[in-house]
Amino acid sequence: MLSLKKCNFCGKEISLGSGTMHVKNDGSIFWFCSSKCRKNTLDLKRDYRKYKWSRKGKTES
């Protein structure tokens, strides 16, 4: 059975056929729901806990 993935930045569930998978050289896999989440994580190296629009940030603070 196929499972839904969660965005590594905001925690939103990603439906099948959408989103982006990023694989690092060490084999770790990142799933992103949008380019906004991808850019904040990989390019800008931001912490999801500091942003209120991030679902993960809302629940942990």
C-alpha cells in the first residue's frame, strides 16, 4: 500500500504524484510539498520551528 509523505519543512501531507523528493549524497531523503519549503530548507538553511506558517513550528512552540 502506498503511503502519504509529510513535508520535511512544514509537515503538510503530500498527495501521491505531487511534491519533490531530494536525495543527498549521504542517502538521506527529503520530501517537500512546495518550492517555498524546499528553498527555505536547502538554499536558505532555515529552521522550521521559527516560522508560524509552518505546521511543525506551530505545534512545537
